[in-house]
Amino acid sequence: MGRASRRRGDAVDGVLLLDKSHGASSNAALQRARRLLNAAKAGHAGTLDPMASGLLPVLLGEATKFSQLLLDADKAYETTLSLGVTTTTGDVEGEVLSRREVVVDEAAIHAACARFVGEIEQVPPMYSALKHQGRALYEYARQGVEIERKARCVRIHGIEVLAIAPESVSLRVRCSKGTYIRTLGEDIGEALGCGAHLSALRRIAAGPLGLDAATTMEAIEALPEDQRTALLLPVDTLVAHFPEVRLDPPTAARFRLGQAVEAEGDVVEGETCRVYGESFLGLGQWRAGRMQPQRLIAQAQES
């Protein structure tokens, strides 16, 4: 893959793996990171609630063209459920709705979690950013208005019980895109007969990207400005799961102009590939013996 930091004039392209702190909104974290790295264009690949911490991939410059790949990717979380109490938001920030006695054992917890592994249906919570008639659902919820929501099919790949305390349980959840961990926690609580809400939530992975390589906002701020882009992963990190095809300079030049080109590689009809000349050019699709440009990036001068 290419170098971590690439510049087009003064533009910054790359992927920042940010360990978002508790209490910050995803957009506030995104804008702060964008300013610290002096990037003109930025986006993130999946919102984290303010009460949640953990992995927030921040995509800068040309990396934003591939955000959908991470949005569609599986995610992994670690969460703590407080048993016996339900809240309006499904997490610790909501008002208490009910309190029930907690009479569960380890076997019951494992059995309840197992019920939700596989394809399940979830009704999105009212306290979510989903839109209804142009407004986020949480805006209606704050006004006491309930909007009917359709159930969605999601997949829970696995639930691992990490720790059990008298009135709490810590879990590691691997799931498909679109999964609401708050809703999952509430459903597990109901399956246990005592109710539950999330007291902690931390995203530890998004697709192939993990929290182990992430950095905090404080660590970014501590670096001199001219060293901060060294934290960025290259744009092609986001497409590393696609097969690689390399083009000679004349062929790469035509591909950059949007022309289908002849290429060599172990690829099959219709397959998407990451395409390189001297550097990463973008994605192409193999059609009828030629590489068709699919998503190109503006070419950078190495910094």
C-alpha cells in the first residue's frame, strides 16, 4: 500500500483511527481532528453516541470516497449492561423507567445472550439519528413524541460474556452494520426478566480496522503540527481486501483519465480490484478482459 501521508498541494488524504472519548459527539470529534490535521475535507465511517467511546475512523480528503465500505462493514463492541433498571434512552443518560429485582445466574445470562446470536429483528430506538420527515428521531423523542418504526433485520455474529457481577454483565459483541447495541442490551435484559440499560459502550473494531492502532485527540494535540500527518494510514487501507492489479506507466495514465485498459492479474469477471500505477489510483472492475475505472482518486504528490 502507499505511504501514510499524501498531499495534493495543501490537501491531506488518509485515514485517522481515532479513539473517541466518552462525552464527545462524533461530529465534534471529526471537526476537531480535521482542524488539527489541517484537512479541507473529512468524514467519519459510522456514528458513535456521545456516551460511547472507542474507534471512530476519520476519513480525510480522498479517503472520504470509500466511506461506504466501512459503513457497510461489520463492527465489534464491548459493553456493560446494568441489570434491573430500564431507561428512556436505553443507556445511562436516560431517565429511569422501571426498577426490577435481579435474580439471574451465569447459566441464564449465557442462555439469554445465545438467543440473540444470528439474524434478528430490531426496532430502532427513538433516541437515534434516524430521520423521519427530515428530522432525527431523537428530536421527536425529546418532545415526547413517539414515531412508529419498522423492524430491521441485523446479524449478531457472536456475543461473548466477559464478566458477571451481581447487577451487571460485560459483553463483547460482533455484529453487522445497523445494529443498535442499546436495543440489544434492552432485549437481553427483557429475556432475563429484569430489564437492563447500557452503562458503558466502546467500539473496538470496524471492518478490518481495530482499536489497537487508534490514537487519542490528546495525543494528536501533543504532536507538532508538521508531524501529525504521520498518524494517518494510506487511503488504500480501506480497500486492502480487494485483489491488487498493477499497471505500467502508460496504461496507468489512461486509467487515470477514466479509460478502460488491458491489465494482467488473477481476477475474475465482475471483480472489483484496487489498481496501482506508481501509486494507488483507485478501484476498477474487471469487465470483458479490461479494467474499467470504478472510483478514482485525485493523484497526490508525495509529502
